[in-house]
Amino acid sequence: MKELANLSRIVTSRCLQTLPLLDLTEGHDTKEALLVAKLVDRPDLTQNQLIREMYGRTSSASTDAFRKLRSRVQAKLLNHLYFLDHSDERHFVARRHEQELLELFHQLNALHAEGEYVLAERLLRKCLRLALAGEFTQYVVLAARLLRNLYISQRQPTRYKQIAKQLAISQELLAMEDESERLLAETRLIMLGTVAARRGLLPKVSEYINQAEALHRRAGSFSTYYYLYRLRIIREELLGNYAEIIRITAEVDRHWQQGKLNTRRFDKRFNQFASLYAHLRGRQPVRGLKLAEVYAQDFHPSSNNWFYFQEHHLMLALHAGRFDKAHHVLASVMSNPFYPKQRESAQQRWELFRAYIDFLLPPSGPVKMRQVAQWALSLPDFSRDKQGHNLAILILQVLYYLRLRDLDAVLVRMERLRKYQQRHLRDINTLRSRLFLRLLLLLADKNFDPVIGAERGQSILKKLQATPPPGEADAEIEVIPYEMLWDLVLKMLRESPPVPG
């Protein structure tokens, strides 16, 4: 009971008179609770709107009072981060295990500072056990270092030598893991860049994989395994070898189910995501859509991973011809309260998907249809075409103007497509996009006659059908498969060809 008595003494003598936390259970009686409630219910409120609602009017005095209130609320909300619930299994699997370690480190540091070395050592040894079980090497090093210093101060040479040996081994392991992580980090940085930058990555990534394999043979840890696994997935993406990605992810899933992977660290959701992506790009959308329906329950709607997953869920539905399902996925995303938190580039992608779905499932009534068309035609170009989306926007504009039967506008967009092809689609790996643009330009040359266009485009269409999707390095996104778009274009032209303005 001595340790418990010492702990009681420390807490009772050093605890704060008023805890710096918000009482979120007492309703909206205080201004602090009222501010939090307003921010949760209406996150788009501006500062001036909040001041008027809380103080009645905007003045220098109310602005100053609000600034102080905001500072207090922010400080208390930050304190609440210590008490978040990490038990939901749909969150990142390693988070709750890592959070447990961080909480233990905080506790033992306070005990050590107060001179309670016995209980501090006990918590440190618990940290070490948990860190080793989860293969959190950085925390193994931290716990071992603190134990080493503790044994020095307590003059325990035998224990010092034991922990010093373990520390040296863990530091060497951490250095290998850090190097493997660096290889993946540099690869991911280039992958997030322009299409041209990704094309230059392929020669490097094979060398990075060789280095990562050598590091994993020496280290044999979860981290070196994971970084090597990620690098292999990226290489196959760059090559467009999606069948290999499906094989890799299936093998990893078997290893996970057999207990060969550290369940405290490996998050099966990334593997699921990679598998869905490979099914999408590998022209297996029906099978991929079935998997997406199963995997959806593993993603928490508040996480960024949920939005990434839903992007591919929606694309699989579109490529499988399940436009109703795609519309349902889009609606769930747009109604998600965490959607406004997404990066601008992510929201632009969703706006692009929305425009395509509105085209495929147009609203009833000519007025509403024209409003939707005008909105879709105002989509902004993506900066430097970072993900190959500009072509998808240009094609979409052509489709909308064809539906509006505006020949002049169609011809203007066709000319833009011609220039885009000359500037950006000269590489052999952009063959699918070039072939589809040839089909569209052929229609323009034949005065948008669907019969002649279908007949003269047969050879181009066969080449398109035989051409596999490009690797990620050369990705021009096909929101809808080009073959499907070609059928839609011919169907529109049969119903009503464009006419001069």
C-alpha cells in the first residue's frame, strides 16, 4: 500500500483547485458550453456571427470578451484530448495501443519528477512490455533509455547492464526502421506530385525496394515488413500490374487471418483499400464492388480513410454500371458532417464525381437540367493537372454541351481537347485517352453523325477495348470507362444531334 499512499499524497497535494475541463453534461448554461454547442451544430459560423449570437451585438468590448472566451474554450478542449475514446475498432488499429503507451509515459514522468521511483520503474517496465508486444521500437528505445537512467541513479549495475544491452539492440533496429521509412516517405512524396514526376519514379522505386528488402532481412520487424509491403504496392501501381496487387493483398490478408502479422500494428483497412483500387484499375469492378460492400463497415465515417474508401467505392459502382449505387454513395458522402474538413483538392474530386453522376442520372425538368449543366460547366481546372483530372473535366463539358445540343460550344471544347492531346497525351502510356479523344474528334469531323461515327470508329474502338489501363505514373482518371462513354455519346447523338446557335 506504500506506493498507493505516496500516489495519494502526490495527487492531493499537487492537484488543481479547478480542473481545466469543460462540463459537457450540464447543458448549455455557461458561455463556454454554449460556444461549443454552436460550433458543433453550425461549424460554418464566422466569428462576427458568433459574437452577435452570444453577446447581442458586435463591439470592441464584445469582441474582446469573445477572444478571451475562445482562448479558454480552446485550452479546455485540448485538455479533453487526453480523454478521447479510442475503443472503436474502425479507427486506426495502432492508435489505441500507442495512446496507452503515451499515457503511461506521462504518468511515469510525473512520478519520477515527484521522487516516486518504485512505481515509476513498475510503469516503465509495463511500457517496455507493451512496446515490445506492439513492436513500437521508438517507444522501446524511450522506455529502455529511461530505465537505464533510473538504474544509474539507483546504483543497480546488474539491471543497468541488462537494459543497456537491450537499448543498444533496439537503437540499431530503430535506425534500420527509420531508413526503411525514409525510402517509403520519399516515394510517397513523389507519388503525390505531378503526373510527370510520377513517371520519373519508376526507376528509383525498384532500387528502393532492393534496399528495403535488405533492411528487412536484417531487422525482421513489423515496421520494415510494412514499409517494404507499401513500396511493392506502389511499384505495381506504377507498372499498372493490378493483378499482382490483387495477389499481394490476398496473400497479406491470409497472413493476417493466420496471425502472422502483428494485430496491434497492421491495419487491414489499407490492405482492403489497395485491393479495391486494384480491382478498379484492373477492370474487375463487379467483384470489387462486392468487396467494397463488405469492407465498408470497417471504416469510421469521421476518418479521412472513410472518404478515400468511398471515392473508390463510388468509382467501382460507376465502372460496374451501378449508377444508382454510385448516387447513394455520393449522397452519404455529401451528408457526412466531416465532409467540410476535407482538403480542397478532395472536395474538387467529389464535385467532379457529382457532375458525372448528375449527367448519368439527370434531374427531371428542362430548367433543373440546365441549372445542373451550368453548374457542371463551371467546374475549375485542377492546378497543374496533379492527378490527371483536367481531361475528365474537358470530356464532361463536351458531354453536357452535346446534351444541350449547343454545336458551337461543343466545337470549342473539341478544340480544347485537341490541344490537350497535343500537349499532354504524347506518351505511349496515355494510349487509352488518345484513342477515346480520336473517337470524339472523329465525330466532329463527320458532323456528329452517329451512324458514320460508329462505323468509322470501329477499329479505334477495338484498339481501345484491347488497351489496358495505364500505370499510376501515367494515370488519366476515367471516372466512367471510355467504352461506356462512347456508347452514351452515340446514344445522345441518335436522339438529338447538336445544332448551331
